[in-house]
Amino acid sequence: MTSQKDKNDPFETHKKAGLFGSIWGAKQPVVKAAPPGAAAGGGKGYKADMKKPDPPSFSKLFFFPMAFFVITSLSFTVFWELNQAIPVIIAMIMLSTVFDFSSLGSSGGDGFLPSLAGSGAMKAMRVWLHIVLAWLAVFLGAVTGMNAGESYMSHFYAISFGQEYENVLASSQGAAYADAGKVFFASGSRVDPEKSIGFKDKMVFCAAPVMDKNQNRQSVAFWAVGYDCCDARGNFKCGDTKGHGGVRAPPDGLLVQDRVMFMKAVSQAAAVNDLQVDEDVILLHWVKDPDAAAVEKFFSALGADFIGAGLFALLVLIMNGGILAAEHEFVEQAYATSHGGKEDGHSLRDDILG
């Protein structure tokens, strides 16, 4: 049943902004008075008569994109290796929040986005800056988080979620340990540093076979790998080679594809040393303490995110500074040409941005 208030206010302008109101804090919509002789609500219609919210402040133009970046980068870092749909959905939701009521149209304009021409140019410029910074935050946050996830967090998951095997013979078939995360070998098994190969592609990808002392089986399933820690032939010094165990190297991703390069080193080492490569190859980073290695990779992932956030913060400050300088110049020029310079800068600035 319609209340008396609703009958007197068919446009429901007394209601407050709901869930889809501006994230900048939309003002109460106001219906302009109809011009003399015109019907109420005439002209461009109800929506065209609504008062637009204030443009975002520079503090909001910094904190909102920073929040977008941190949330996006962390979601991609944590979830990208587990379920890629989760960070993508989060990113899409954050992108959609940019186009709220505040970013639609402009004073005196009918466009979907505010026009950068006319008296409302500076207000529109802030709105556009908000949109650009938000989209940059989500895009760069996704790239940063994806890189951190594939470079570091994938190692953490491979170590933490894989099975732990002890007293493993290096001559065993790789299929028997396909789900391995940590592998500790028997005392008779060791890395053979002189049979290693360094495959160079920007950096050196090293691979050395893990073999038993008296191994009759020429097919090698376990290979120790590392970066820039061997010569072109031999002298493998990757990780704690005096130990008896390693942690599983993760699979390749979209940005990080080290496994492909390690497998080239494995194939080359097998060809040079007359070895065969097992169908189920297991690549291992040789470490002394697998649990400590997992913790190190976890914090390295977070560190990569926060380094990225620091660089993005610098970008946001530079872009905000550019808009602030443009706004100052715009107001100064408008002040010099308006009403013979009689208006004060403060009231003129309010007119430009209001």
C-alpha cells in the first residue's frame, strides 16, 4: 500500500542511497525546480535533473587505488595456484565498482562518462583519474600477484601439499613418487655434480642427475636443479648438495616457465652423459630444511606483493600530482579571465569542481 509520502514524492527522492550508491559518498539526489511555464520534471528528465556527487578528493584518489592493488595482488598470490577463478572473480567485481553513479554522465551532459570539455572539465578529470587508477590498480595488481604466486607461492604449495618420502633410492621410477613434495634419499644416493649441464637462456638453468653409487638402471628420474650455480659442463653447486633431500619444483605457469628450461638442461645432460630420462621426471631443489624453504617462499611472495605496492604508490602519487598541477593551472587561468579577475580563487575553484 502506497504511503502518503510516496504519493507526494513519486520519484522517491526522500530515500537514501542504497547498495549501489557512490563509493565516494553520494549526496542526496535533488530534483531541480521546473522553469516557469514548464511541466515538473521537464527538460532532460528526472535523472538529468539529479545533482551529481562531489568529485573524489585526492586522498581518496590515493587510498582507493592502493586498496584495489593490495587486495587484487594478494588474491592472485594466494589463490592463483589453487583456483584461478577466485582471483579473476574478485578482480571483475572490483572493476565493476568503478562505474557507480558518480562516474556516469556529467553536469549538463548526456554521455555515459563525464566530458572533459566545458566548465565541468576539472571535475570530470578527477572522475576519469579515479577510473584510470582503479583499472590500473586491478591490472597491475593481478600481474604482480600472478608473478608472486608463480615465482614463490607455487613453491610453497608444492612443498606443503606434497607427500614426504624418506630413504628413497635414486634408481626408483619417478611414477612411484609422482605426488612427492619432499624427498629424502638413502645414504647411497647422491647428486652427481660432474654430470650436470648449464643451459643458458638469459640466466643459466642447471640440472644434475641424482643417482645411486652402483646404479645399473640408466634411466634417471630424479634431477637436482638450480639457477646460475654450475658451469656449462659440470661443477654443480646448487643448494645444499651435501644433504640427502630436496623439494619439488612446481609446474610452469603463465608468466614463469622455468620447468621448460630445466627440462632442456635435463635433456642436454642426458645426451652428453649417455643417460636416459625417465618418463615421470621429478625436479628437485636441493635444500637442507624443506620446511624452512617453504616458509621462505611464503614470505618472499608477500614481499614481492609489497614491493609492487610501493612502486604502484609512487605511480599514483605522480599521476595525482600531475592532475593537481593541471587543476591549479586551470583555476589560475579561469581566475585571470573571469569577471575581470574580481572573483576570488576559492569561490571560483568551488564553482569549477561543484
